[in-house]
Amino acid sequence: MSTRSTGTGIMIALVSAASFATSGPFAKSLLETGWTPGSVVFLRIAGAALILAVPTVRALGGRWHLLREEWHQVLAYGVGAVAVPQLAFFYAVQHLSVGVALLLEYLGLVLVVAWQCLAARRLPRTPTVVGIVLALVGLALVLDLPALGQDAGLRIDGIGVAWGLFAAVGLATYFLLSGHAGDSALPPMVLAGGGLIVGALAFAVLGATGLLPMTFESAPVALAGVSLPWWAAVLELAAVAAATAYVTGILAARVLGAKLASFVGLSEVVFAVLFAWLLLGELPRAIQLLGGLFILAGVIAVRGEEARVQPSAVEAGVALGVPAVGERPVVTDDRVELDGVHVPTAEHERGAVGAMEHERPL
């Protein structure tokens, strides 16, 4: 993974985190008019599924066999990465303060590291451990947990903690499934679109059975001192906070890997504070800005380790069988197909080089 691709991946991950963070102000504007969290989440996911329906079909390009062969990926993403984190967080905040619930949910980055270490059968390296500590301290500061404790607003009980940890499992599942790459990996648009359909169906069943209360209102909402129709807030939640957020999240995880993507994903809470300031007039405290710096330091620590473990150009060349300087290249008899004509690879390369030299002499 080159520095350029890593930089691009981080930018995409930041777009995803910022998109997710917009859900706070817009969802709060609906909740203040009488909507329930279940109804907000349902329309957010269902709307995103509708928005991505056509792009998903186009991304498939008639390859419907991909869904038949990899249906378990779509089901796991829809249930584990879309429905579980939101449902668990919804129940967690009924027993915990929002800040505590978020802190428990974002323990998912620790689960991502633990899973990868178990798979590789090795302990996490020091930069990763340092990055985890810095990121979690920064998260606690951004959520302003010390102030919650002083104001007696810090609520903790066992059921809420259990739901918060369940949300952490869902968040880890989101990053691990998003970062899955290989021949069997579905295109990002297909995975996001299919997963959102599964998630929407899951919430529809929960709402229809009464397990997830849903109340819908038609009163206008207020954002940044401006009155908007209710459907404008729902459209933003569906198009930006869900559709854009999930697609870019998968793209970022494919480029960065699940671990680094999960650390960059912590910036969501920083963006949430900034959007609350811009749209709701909730001025951030200095300690929250300091927390953002801690999270950034954690990302830098993990990124530094990722850069060190990447093979150098020479090592990559040896691994791929590229001859070293002074060695004679080995020409195989592998053939390539060009316009229906089988041509030996070496001859094809000589022809290409000759054409370049004829067009632009060296």
C-alpha cells in the first residue's frame, strides 16, 4: 500500500466519519418533534436502501450469481454491521448516558485489533497499544465524561453495559466485514446496498412486532435557526448519514484495512461535536478539542506501524519474482490474448517497446 493510496484511504474514511456524524443533529431535530429513535433509524436505513437500489444493480452488471454465491456476506453485513450496532446502541442509551454508551460502542476498535491478533497468532505491537490508549482517552475527553460525572449525569448499570458491549461487537463486525478483500469480496456498492436492504427488513420486522417502538410525526424541524420539513431531515439521514457513509466506509476499509480504518473512524465523534456546534449551537468545550488531538495522535501511532510493516519496494520486487539488478530476466512462454489473437508475452512486450521508440525516440 503506497503512501498515496493510504492518504486517499484516510480522506475517504474521514468523509465516511463526517457523513455518519451528521446523523446526530438531524436525528435530534426529529426526536424533538415526537419521533422515536426506532422510527428515525428505520427510515434512515430504508431510505438509504432505496437510494442505493439502482447503483447496486448497476454495480452487479448482470452478475446475479455473485449474490447467490456470497449471500452470507450480505446477510452478515446487514445484520451484524448495520442492524446490530444501531439496535444495541438504541437499547444501551435507555440505561446509560449517551457518552458512556458511545465509549462502550467504540471499544469495537479494540475488538478489531484483538481479532486480527488472534488470526495472526501474535500479540499487538507497541504502537498499536499506544494508539488504542490515546484514542480511548481522546474519545472520553471528546464525550466530556468528566463533566458528566460532576453533573451527576453519568448513568451506568449492568444491562446498559451489556448492550453497549454488544454495540461494540457490531461496530467491530462493520469494520472487519468492510475491510474484507479477496476474490470472494463483493463490490463495495453491492455489499452496502444489499446490507442496507437486509438491515431495513430487520428493522421493519422489529417495528411491526412492536419490539422496536416507532412513532412518526409530520411537524417541521428546526436546524441552525431554520425551519425545514420533516422529510428534508429524513432525506439527509438516508442520503448522507447512511448511503454515503456506508459506501465510503467500505471503500476506506478496503484501502486501509480494518484496523487503521477503525481508528480513523473515531473521528466521527469529533465531527459530531462540530456539527452540533454548527447546526444546534452547542459550543464545544476546550477539553473536547483536546480529545480530538488525542484521537489524532492515536491514528498517527497506528498509521506509523502500518507503514513500517509494509514491504519495501525491493522486498516487494523479490516477492513477486522481479529480477535484481545484474540478473538476466527469465522470459516465460505464458501467452496473452489480444483482440482474440494469442501472442507470447515476451513478443508482445517487445512490440510495445518498439512502437514507443518509433513514436518517441529515446
